[in-house]
Amino acid sequence: MKVPVVDTKDFIIYLEDYQDNIFIHCDVKSKWSKTVKKELTQAFNKLDKKELYALHVKGDNKHIKFLKLFNFNYLHSLEGKDNTQYDVFIWR
């Protein structure tokens, strides 16, 4: 279950515990800007987590750009129950 941990006018950050791993989700609610990036970076850095995971649907170019922008690193690939191909990324 996704739990909102940061909710601003520009974005919401959710955390989700799955098999003792914390996955992060982020919904950007406003137009992307340097200010939004700065505030989101600060919010990420304030999260008291050593490792955060992100699930990426292969082929989603906008999402991969976001993951790279925030220094997530590729960990491994997997196939979902619905046969969708995913990449798992980690942020430390």
C-alpha cells in the first residue's frame, strides 16, 4: 500500500513496503521547473531511508529520465505477473 509521506502543491512522494524493501513513487502535480527539481531533491534527501527502490516499466522514456536525474541506479530486470517487463532501480 502506497503511503504519502510528502505532499506539496507541486508533488507527492509515496513510500510502499514490499517484501521488506521500500519502493518510492512520486507524482508531480505542477509544471516541471528548476524549483520543483530543487524541492524534490531536498525532500528525497530528508527521507530517513538508506535504500529506496523504484519500479520502471521498460520503454517509459520520461520515467527513465526522471530516475537518472535523481541518481537512481539500475539493479535488475524482472517480468511481472502480467508479463510486463520491468527494471528495478535503487537510490542510496
